[in-house]
Amino acid sequence: MAKTPKAFSGSLAIDRPDAQALYIGVKEMILARIREGKWLPQQRIPSENELVAEFGVSRMTVHRALRELAQEGELTRVQGSGTFVAPPKVQSSIFEIRNIADEIAERGQKHAARLVMLEQVRASPEVADALSVELGCFIYYSVIVHTENEVPVQLEERHVNPEMAPDYLTQNYAVVTPNSYLSRIAPWTRAEHEIEAVLPENWEAKLLAVSRSDPCLQIRRRTWVDQVAVTTVRLLVPSRRLRIKSEQNSTRR
């Protein structure tokens, strides 16, 4: 007869006799602590070694439980830093052009922006078409990581028409977002969105603190002032950190 596994310390006892049940039991124990508020959102949880010692199971069992909880969006694993309770999913309306700093503030959370790149570059064929400018002409380019309570929630890669925003390179994007700045100096009159699910490139995964196997929502957006293109932006959001909400009113009476 198989031996009954050792019960975990805490509020949840495990009495399943097979190896698979052990990692399921570890998942249940971790989830119970999160649901009961013992481990709070964005709090670092004990290391694998500490959980192994506490639960009396193998490291492989703990590793599998943590890996699956991360895939399910309950935990966030950051290489070199540890494992954290995932923040609540961001609820956003992707068809409304809003300032991400305002959205985060409305949820009572803290927004911050990390500037990765801000420079003048030559327009590639794709960008030249998107902005309706000459191939190889100079345009402005920025890459910014937006965080909510220090957790990366959006990677913003943006190309800007210098004629419409000549001072784009001189702004402090730790204080004002590109969206806020451009909305003030060149309020858009038309917008276009293109949305698809993608896997992040290696550099994108590093900036967003996710693995390359984590699916992301990619939003490409172009805006115009009358007939002049102002900006083309690509937003990349880890799907396990996003909840989409859309509300529409019928025109029928």
C-alpha cells in the first residue's frame, strides 16, 4: 500500500497518495494563503528551498507548482529576484485612447515609466508607410516600460512624426507620458487599431519580466490630425496582467 504523503503545515492538509497529488496540494496551499490575504499582491513569497523545507516535499514538486501558478497568472516569477504574488489583472478598454498613468491612478495604484530608448532614427520602410513620410528620413523613436506598483504592465514602442511634435525628444517621460504630451500638442482626429496575440521577443520578455512562452496582447495604433499622421505606436501587454473591458451603447431606440 502506498504511503500517505506528509501533511503540510498550515491550514490545508494533503491526504492524496500519489506524486501528482503532492504538487496539486502545494498549489492549493499557496492559493489558500493568497486568497486568505496571508500573501498580498506583489509580495515576494518564500523561496523554493524554504517551501521545500516547510512542506516536506521535493524541490521538483515545489518547482512544478510554482511554474503552473505562474502560467495561470497567480504568481510572477522574476529571474534573479524571486517569485511574487501577481497583481490583480489590469482592466482596460483597448479601443479608447487613454493615458496609462491616469488609468493606473484611477485604480489607486502607482504608475512609473522607465525610459529605455529616446532618439532620432531613420524611417524604415514599414514606419515610413505608417507615418506617410519619406523612406530614410529622420523621425523620433522611443521605447518605454510602464509599471504598476513596480510590476511591468506595458511595453510602449513609438515612432513620431517630427513635424507634428518637434520637441518630442526633449520631454521628461518619467513625469509626462508620450500619450499625454502628444494629446496636448497634437490632439488626434482619427485613430486606427490593429490587435493580435503574440509571443514576446527575447528583449521584450526581459523588459516585461516574463518568459518568451508567455502570450502577450499586441496593439498597434496610428493617430492622425486631419490628414497628417502623428504617431505609430506598438503596445505589448502580458495577457496574464490584462483584462479587457468594452462598453458600447446601441444607437437603436
